[in-house]
Amino acid sequence: MSDAVATATEAVGGDAKSPLLLSGSTQASKPAHVSKPADFFALLKPRVMTLVVFTAFIAMMVAPGHLHPLPAFAAILAIAVGAGASGAINMWYERDIDALMRRTAKRPIPAGRIAPPDALVFGVTLAVGSVVVIGLATNMVAAAILAASICFYVFVYTIWLKRRTPYNIVIGGAAGAFPPLIGWAAVTGNVALLPMLLFAIVFIWTPPHFWSLALWAHADYERAGVPMLPVTAGARATRRQIVAYTLVLVPLSVLPWMLHLTGPIYGLTAAGLGLSFLASVIGVARDRQDAAGVSLTGDRPAKAAFRVSILYLFGLFAALAADHFLMPWIVR
């Protein structure tokens, strides 16, 4: 779940004289037809939202204390809407480069189905509303963390980092790591060691997850002028970084068990999933390459590792919930 704004012109997506912006914004400023609800829903990046909501929901389930089902539902809805709002604002800001990439050219704004001002108003309204709702339904700590996550994704990742540094996803990955903190805080009103470790796990997981995608989408990023690591450092260096981050991730994911914050169901599952993920990224590193490090297999190992990374995170948090609810019955 990214340039600094130097002028008012840059704040709407780049230099007014940039041909990239002109081509993207001109196309997007004249919707081909009346926008449909499905177009606005697409702005929310629903597939990304699913993982965000899941990690927040599991954190709420394992947090000590009790939250009535109604405010709990309101909190989950607010987290989902807040994540979607971040995605909508991101699409508004990046409409120029989205128009240049095959992977994103059919998004509602570059495809002309939604006008940029409508997308911005939609995103900002949802962002403010989500923070207000979770604050009223739960507590101000959860509201503050949700607001911080939205601001981090929009201002730090999207506006400041993404178009400036190949390590955009390393720092910007923190935005997608906030949901466990928000879910925990919604129940407890504070932040403890376990949700902080969950934050760290998602934070370290994000680079190998996203760089696996970037390896086979590097042509898109190069065409749009986005300095993703495969574009600036090359495929070979990116593969090394993917393996390095995964080597850190595997022991980190087991740390909650080692610190006795979880039971063996989580610990053993985390170790097994971690080894599986590590095997998949080693396959990426061993992919047949030409002299420049470009895959000779169509980046099939990178695509597989990307899929495994998603299953890994889902499995890890599912194991956390299973451990929380099953271990008390097992040890009786």
C-alpha cells in the first residue's frame, strides 16, 4: 500500500512545459463518457486495498482487549477507504506517467474516464472522511496513525521520492506497513512491540515484493522516466538486492515467536513461508541472463516470486491469527 512540490505547477503533476504531462493530462482532462461508479472504485486500487485491510484486520483480532463489532467494522472500513483514497490521489498525481506505461494506461484518468479534478476531490474527501470516521469510532491514536499513513504515501512516496530516487520503494514502503499499527491501536489505543514488529516485517517485505514486479515491468518505468532500481542500477543489481532483503526478512518474521510474543503455530509457519519465499527469490537471482543481466526467460522467476510474495504475507498474518485463537485450546 514522487517529487517534492516546488511550485504550484509541479503540485498538479509536473512541469507545465513537460510534454509528458501535457500528453497525459490533456488526454485525461476530457473524459470520453460520463464516469461510472466502477471507474471511481478502480481509483481505490482494490487489489492493493485487500492486503492492507487484511493485515489491519488480523492486528485487530490479536490485539489485547475488545472492540464492539460496530466500531470494529467502522475502523476496518475507514482503513480500507483511507488506503483507497491514497491510491486515488496517487493516480491523480501520476496521471502523466500512467499514460505512458502499458501496465497503467487503462486506469480511469489516463484512459479519459475520469477528469483529474474529480479524482482529486474524490481522493481528498475520502481521506478526510476515513480519518474522521476511525477517530469517532475508536480513538485518536488510530486516527493519527491513519492520517500519517495517508500523508506518507501521498507526500513522501508519491510526490517526493518516486520520481527522484531508485530507493523510492525502500522508504516509501513504510506507507503500506502502517495498517497493523492502525488495527492494533483501534483496539488498544496504543502501540506495542508486536505491531511494531509487524510494521517492520511489511516494511522489509515491500522492496523484494515490488522489485520482483519492477524487473518485468522495467520497460514501462524506463519509458515513463521513473528511476526504479532495475532502470538505474540494472537487473543484476536488483536481483542481488531482492535476495539481500529477503535474507533479512526471514529471521525478522520469526522474531515475534523468538520473543515469545506469539506461539509455535506462527513461528513454524513463518519459518516455512520464509524459506519458500527465499527459494523463489534465489530462483530470480539464478534466472538465465544475458551479459547485461536481462532475463532470457521473460522474467518468469520474477513473476513467480511476485506471486509468492503476496501469498507469503497473507500466510504470515493468517498464521498469526491461527496461533492467537488455536494455541489457548492446544495448551489446555
